[in-house]
Amino acid sequence: MKLTILHVKVVHTVIFWILSACVVHVLFSGVTDRITTWTWVAAGLVLIESIVLVAFGWTCPLTILTERLGAARGSVTDIFLPKWLADRIFPICGTAYAVALVLIAIRLLR
């Protein structure tokens, strides 16, 4: 089976929703002071994603792959999201994750 842009978009979209759920879970844990093993698993998955993004110059490797497969350049070509959301993923999720980590740090230090 040949890898297509559609395959990459489906995988990327699934990964996006999983990591978004992780960000929401970590934020919820910080807000409600319910820090569990799942909080650390979720935080770890987002941290791994952050390391991957830094390693690839803040470009998702799946974006690079879709461009190599012939997609037009740009974030919306590699994921099933509206353009306005695809263009704002990093600021929205990054801010929520940072707030979550601050809340968790405050909870753990008191």
C-alpha cells in the first residue's frame, strides 16, 4: 500500500485530538487539584511532542512528510481542521499547557 497525503492527514488528525485531550486533561488536573498518574502520562506525551517540534524547527514532521508527498505548503494541508484553527494550534494549546503546568506546580509546592 502506497502512503498518501490522505493517510498522513488521518494519522495527524488523530494524533492532534489525542494530544489536545492530553492538554485538556493536564489543565483539568491543575484546576481541580486532581493530579494522578494519568496527569503525568498526558503531560509526558505533550512534552515528547514539544521535543519533536523543537527538533524539527517548530514544524511537525508530518507536515514535512505531506509536503514531500506533494501537498501545498502550509499547516492546513496535513490535518483535517479548519484553517483558522490549524493556524492557531500552537498558541492555543501551548498557552493552555503552560497554564496547566503552572497550576500543577502551584498545587505541588503548597
